[in-house]
Amino acid sequence: MAGWEVQEHRTRVREFVAGLTDDRAFDEATALIKLFAERGNLLREPRSKPLGDGLFELRGKQVRIFYTFRPRQRIVLLDGMIKKRNDIPPEVVKRVRALQKQVR
């Protein structure tokens, strides 16, 4: 099975990852994206969690990266955040859902 094509919507995720000053968080984010490109929709909890309506969360200990799937084995990375609490702040969900609508 061929790997998945990982795309970015704009440059939000690239800027998020590049801006990670903690080496562990940076390494975690890049490893998660690489694993995701290999496994695609086979990646499950605890590394991938559905948030409903086609939006998903790629999960590490320190980072969260939001994404959606598109046809022909394409993954579109939308945005990322540092995990500071167990839930996702409502303003982040609103922002990521708006980005998801742009991709559709």
C-alpha cells in the first residue's frame, strides 16, 4: 500500500512546528507527522482521535495537530497547538473548524 500524501493548508502547521522551542515537542511533532504519513487512516487512539464532522486530532504528549482527510489518500494538516489542558479550548475548535471549511 502506498503512503499517504500529507499536505498543509496554508503554512500554519509548518510555522507551529518550526516555532516549537522545546526539542522534545519539536521531535514529537515531526515524528507524529512522519508516522501519520505512513499509517494514514489506520492510525488510531491514542495517537489519532476523531473530533466529529471529519475533523481529527493527531495526539502526542505535548502537541496536538488538527487534520482532515481528502480523496486519493490525502491528509490535510490544518493547525497545531501545545497541550496545556485535557480539553481543546473553544476558540481553537472554532478556528480549526473554519480552516476545515476552507479545505472542503
